[in-house]
Amino acid sequence: MTFAPTVIVLAAGRSERFRAASGGVDKLEAPLHGRPVRDWVLAAVQRSGLPWHVVERSHTAHLTLPGMGDSIACGVAATPQAQAWLVLPADLPLIQPGTLLAVARALQSQAVVVPTWQDERGHPVGFAATCREALLALKGDQGARAVVQRFGAHLLPVDDEGCVHDVDTPQALERARQRLA
């Protein structure tokens, strides 16, 4: 693919809800069939063949109470060569490489692309280069919701429940284990 958006993998969150319910375990490090959740996401990104960048806690540590918006801005700032971006939280271990590629293809003609599975909005959300300044301005916990609203979202149905199945709770992690079994 000549047009190759950069996947920004968001791994800087505090995982507070999961930690509280699991006795202090970080959801990205939680074991899932012998590998941490985060490794499943990174494997899918690598199989897509798209360029990628991981935003870690250390990248946002200089901020007071950083949120998803800060992480996205950090990832965009760190990838100035990117043609566009796919924003992918690192807690979606069932995501399929084909979904990343479908969003990337749709970005060639759309400013913002949101994959959907059974009418539920998922990730990665794709942003064209025209969204760069708006993404760099993001702060706090709202993520890129304002950018999606400003530019309008092209909804892209995909056959991938992994685009909506995050592991924010131990119960969600157990459902992912069952799906992978």
C-alpha cells in the first residue's frame, strides 16, 4: 500500500478501572493465552504492515493527569512524517490486521474513518493529514471526540468484533480469552 497511515498505539493510560477490579494488575500486562494483552495488539499492528508508534506512560509523564487526548497529541507530534493516523488503544487484543488496512484504505478519500461492528463504533479511528493541527491540540480525557465531530465521521462497517471488544474489566478479559480459545 503506497498510502500508509501511521498507527498510534495508545499505551499510556492508568488502567484504573481494571487495576481496581483485579487487585492491581495493569490490563495491558494481563496474561491472555500466554502473552500480555498489549502484545496481541502489537502483533496485529505488525501483521498489517503499517508504520506504527506506541505512546507510553513515560511520554506523557511530564503532564498533570494526562488523558487520552494528551496521548493522541503526543503520538501525532512524535510522527511528523505520517501521511495520516490510525488511533488504536492498546486494550483491544482481538483487533484484526484487516480492520487496520480497511480503515487505512478508507482514509484515502475521507477525513475521519470510524470502523463499526454491528452498528457499534470502534477502533482504530483514522484521521487524515488535514486533522493534524486539531489532533495536536487535544488535551484531557475526551480523546479525539471533538475532532471527529468537527470533521465528520465516515462509518465503515467491518466484520471484526475485535474493533469494539476492549478489556477494561477482568470480565471483558475473560470474554476475550473465551473468544480466542
